[in-house]
Amino acid sequence: MSGENETRNPAGTQAVDRAARLLVRVVEADAPQPFTALHTGSGLPKSTASRLLSALERHGLLQRDHEGAFLPGPVLARHAARSGGAGLAATARPYLERIGEKTGETVNLAVPSGGAVEQIAQVDSSYLLGATDWVGLRVPLHCSALGKVFLAHGAAELPRGPLERRTPRTVTDRGELGGELAGIRRRGYGAAREELEPGLVAVAAPVRGGDGTVVAALSVSGPSVRLTPERVTEIGELLAGEAAALSEVLGAPR
Amino acid sequence: MSGENETRNPAGTQAVDRAARLLVRVVEADAPQPFTALHTGSGLPKSTASRLLSALERHGLLQRDHEGAFLPGPVLARHAARSGGAGLAATARPYLERIGEKTGETVNLAVPSGGAVEQIAQVDSSYLLGATDWVGLRVPLHCSALGKVFLAHGAAELPRGPLERRTPRTVTDRGELGGELAGIRRRGYGAAREELEPGLVAVAAPVRGGDGTVVAALSVSGPSVRLTPERVTEIGELLAGEAAALSEVLGAPR
DNA sequence: ACTGAAGTTCCATAATGTGGAACTCCCCCG
DNA sequence: CGGGGGAGTTCCACATTATGGAACTTCAGT
């Protein structure tokens, strides 16, 4: 018992406690931590620290930079990207702006979050009538274009319980919804026509990350008088293309 | 040896390997994971899984929701907030724009990063004379308003070694700086007058996250001919109020 | 009220994790 | 240019821990 401040922990967790403290030390550090800093800072013998750090590295929780210093690993980087969305929004900004120029409609970027859709970036419509500011807004999965895209590609799962009927057109039957999701996978984009709010139409397409999974989605939305079925098809194909280009930038496999 | 896919790992890391796998399983899950899902999914006996999960929880790597299901803990949430600042930037955008309208000056959002200040969002000044584009720019902690706010609230620590004198007015004495930080905590905002660059004045206020810690800061900056001491006080109080409002949105305790 | 499942705690015992020593590698100084 | 010293890795005898089945508590559902 020679590590940092090792008062008695519950039985049978000394090794995990030590590894956890090393991990926290790296995650909370402002800069990559060399091995020496970690074993001296933790008070652990070099061989113990080395063994524990290698185990954390093996699971993707830590990684080493070119100088051998430890920093948070890919598992935590992906978690940060998903829950933070920051770099993603910055990277996506030019795509949102280009889609906005081409369509004139409101463009949003969203991520799946806790059984719902969370909007993380927006470019406003050039019309007087269009979406209000949705950044930070969370909407249900089943009755939004973005949400349907996440469901279709396994990036989110429907919560238990009955599906909320937001408008007379909201699909609340899980089987019927499931059928729609198959079409979304086939076309590469999804739509919701007056299911979230009367008069509101939206189209969305999936954005993939480096591991090929769907990490976000782009959407275009506007009033039904402008977003006719023909226009939805047009915009859907444009969105699918832009989302694919953004995916490549994020390192998604072709 | 009964856990998931346990081929031979390097000697002496079985417990850490098991705990790491549980942690990764939770971090990569789309929803909080109940205990049953984790022990069955991992193949570990209930008592083993329970002991390991409790250890991870104890170190802040995992936490339990009100139903007892596991999700990433505060350590990882803070890491995500810090490294994935874009969701934050998106959420903060309306605040930056309002402050910009009220003051006419450049408004920035920044996070502490690696012993410095990193600008992650900006609203430009309405004057012809104002800050250039600082997004992505890193500045030292000791001679910027943003940096002083981070130091005052424990969100960053000064690097070792002498403090760089950027202008004749830069405070490089650690004791003198420490005295200023106490005042910043008291007033709720900090300032830097011609310490980073001649003619440049800035005011900053802390933004808190869900756990009450300072995760970012808002600043207003401009030339000293406009940002007189009286004006700095005015803007400081405005900033403190807007930053507090943003903190509430981010879930900071009152 | 009862049953069964989720989750927690105990503790005898088997198996692992430890940490000092020895080692490699490489940078820096004289 | 050579040697010293520090960073980091690997080995393995042995002391100590981690294991997991059993027993338990709690609570939701019938």
C-alpha cells in the first residue's frame, strides 16, 4: 500500500482504484502527462504505474503522444465529440452555410442525445418565415426528420412507452415508423411533414464519424407552402451529398 | 476467468481490464446502462461487476441516474465540456450577440486549455477599430482578462517559470497577481488594461457548468480610448449578469 | 400477500497484482 | 566522444488481493 493517499478503500478494488486515479489525473490535466509525472504524482512504483497505464491504453481510455506522454484516448475523445459537439459544429459551419445559400431555408446540425434530438448549430433562413432559434432545443426522435435519421441508422433508440402525438399527422405506430426508417436508409435522407408542428416540414441526412457510425445529422426546414414534396426530394438529395462530404472530412470510411 | 472474451491479457491487469471494459461499455452506450445490462453484457458475476462499477463511480468516472442506471461521471462530463467546446459555443451564441449589441465591442467566449486561454467563439465589434478574429487564438493566463478569471476560480493554474512581460503594464509578480484574483472573485468579473497588447483593454466573467465549476468565460474587449475605467465597470457588471444567465442555462447551481 | 428480479454484501479461498531489481535506450554534459 | 544519469520497460518470487457463489435486501408486478 504505497500509492497516493491510500486510506482504506472497500475490499478488493485497490488495483482498479489505482488505475482510476491515474486515468482521472490524465483526463483532468491541462497537458499530456509524461510517465514520470504520473508515477511520481501518484506515488506508485514505476512498474505498477507502467502496468496500469498500459492496461488503460489497451482499452482506448488513454493514448500516448509522439513523445510518450499520456492523454485521453479515443474512447474518451469520441465521447467528448458526441456529448460536446463543439469541434463538430465548427467543422460543419461551412456546410451549413453552403446549404443555406443553396436552399434559402433554415439549416440545422443535431446530435442524438438521451433518447431525443439536440440541435447544436443553426444557419437561419433568408425568408421572413422560417425556423426560430433551435440551438439547444431538444425534440422527440419519432416525429422529426433528424430523429428519424438517427433511428434509421441506429444512432438512437426510441424510448419506451407510447409515442407522443404532436400533430394530427404524427406517426405514433412503431411498425409504421419502422417501415419509414427502411426507406430512409435506402434514400440516404429522411423527412417529416407537419409531424412535429403544423405547417413545419423538415428533411435530414446522416453525418458519419471516423468509425462509420452516425454521429450527427444535417437538416433543412421550413413551411409546407415552400417545402412541397418535389422540393423535399430536391433538398433531400442535396443534403445527402453535403452530409457525405462532411462525413469524409470527419474521417468516415467511403 | 469468466468475463467477456477473456483471452490472455498481460499479467496482473485482469481487474483493471474488467473495469476498463465496463467503463468503455458505459461511455460508448447511447443511454444510461442498468446494472443488469452491464453484468450480463460483460459476462461478469454480479458481485464482481458491482464491486468494479462502484470503484469507477467512487472516482467520478461513472455516475448513476435516479433509476440507478450508469452513465459517464463528472470527470468525463467535465472533460467533454472542455474538449468539445462547440456545443457550448452554440449555446452561448445568443449571449455573445446580445452583449455585442449592448456594448458595440468585440465579445469572445473562451475555455481554459493547457495552461492558456483558448478562444472558441467571437462576435465582432460594430466599430472599425476592434479585435481581429481570435477564434483558435491562445493567449497567456496571467495577462488576459479571460485568463485571470480562470485563475481566480481554479479553472486553470499558472505554468511554472517566469511570467512573460507582454507590455510594460503586464503584471509578472505572482503575489501581485494573486491579490488581483481575490478582487476578481469578489466582483464577479476581471479586467486587463494594456497587459496583453498596448491599447487593448478587456473585461471577462466566469461561465459555470452543471457542477458549478467554471468551464468557460465571456469577455468584451476594445481599445483603451473607448474602454475607460468607468466603462469597464459598467461592462463588467453587464457581463457578470449575462454570464450568470448562461451558467443557469448550462445547469449551474444558483 | 407472494413471487421473482434487480441489486448489494459477505467471506473462504484461489489467483492475481505487487514492486524491487535488472534492464534498455538515449540525451546531455564534461 | 564517452560516460553518467534519467526515463521508461520487463521479469518474477511472493505477499496480498480479487473472486464469485451464497445469502441477503428491496421493490415492482401480479
